[in-house]
Amino acid sequence: RNSGGADASFFQRIEENAHSEGEKPEETLDRLKAAMALGEPCSLALEKDGLMHNVCVSPLPDTDWFIVSVLPQSLISEPLEDLVDRRTVSMLAACGVLLLVILVVFVLNFGIERRQIKLVEAARREADAANRAKSVFLSNVSHDIRTPMNAIMGLVNVSLGKVGEPDIVESNLRKIALSSK
């Protein structure tokens, strides 16, 4: 009992005046009495006169006594709501910074890729030019080799047919020697 209060006990006042969400007053009281019988602390959220209150019942060591604390919920919920608001702002700021960092990395990576593509394109153009130069060179060399070879092979065939005529064979051999140089 409260020394300055009514004749009703704490349990009677809870039963008559307070309501717990989702529980009947009898269930709330039974839960509170069971915790007290075991000497364990118990916490309740009760509504009285339209205001929410947190009730905490804690046993005193080595006694049969309990300390009963009743606090308006606003004393607990307002600082928690402020903490949640600060945490939300912090998380949004952190996400914004992270998004900015990702964007910067993306832009830098995009620039690097563009430079690499330009370098690869320049290397491809150089390789194509070198390939064309090689093809022209081989075509010219092939022509320069084929013309004297055709003359040499033709003169060898003519000389084989004129084996009995030494003047023609000798003339052909001089032409073959000139063509081979």
C-alpha cells in the first residue's frame, strides 16, 4: 500500500484503474504475481486515464520487499524516438556518402574504359596499316621474284630442246645468269 494513498493495495489499483494492451486485467495481475512469487523482476506497460505508463517491479535482495517504479511512457519513448530519428538521419547520410563514392568510382572507371577503348582502337588501326604494308610488300616481292624466275624457267626449257645447238644454249645460259642476278 502507498502510505499517502487510498486503502486499496497496488494490485487492486491495477485491477480497477489500469489496462494492459492485449491482456485482461486478471491476466496482467497473474503474470505480475507469478514473477513476484519467484522473486524475479517484472515489467508492464499499463494505460491509466488515457496515458501509457511503464511499471517495473524489482525485488530487493534478502527481503520480501519489492520496489515498484511507475514512469510515464513519454519519459522513455521520447528519447528513444529522438535516438531513432538521429539513427535514421545518420543512416541516410551514410547511404548518401556511399552512393556518392560509388558514383565517383563509376565515373572514374568509365573514363578509364574510354581511354582503353581509344588505345585499343589506335593499336588496331596501326595493326591494319602494318598488315596492308606487309601485303603490298609481299605482292611486290612476289612480282619481282616471279618475273626473272619465269624467264629462267622458260630459257631452261628452250635450252633443253636445243641441246645439239651449242650457240643457242650458250646464249640462253648467259640470259639465265643475267636474269638470276
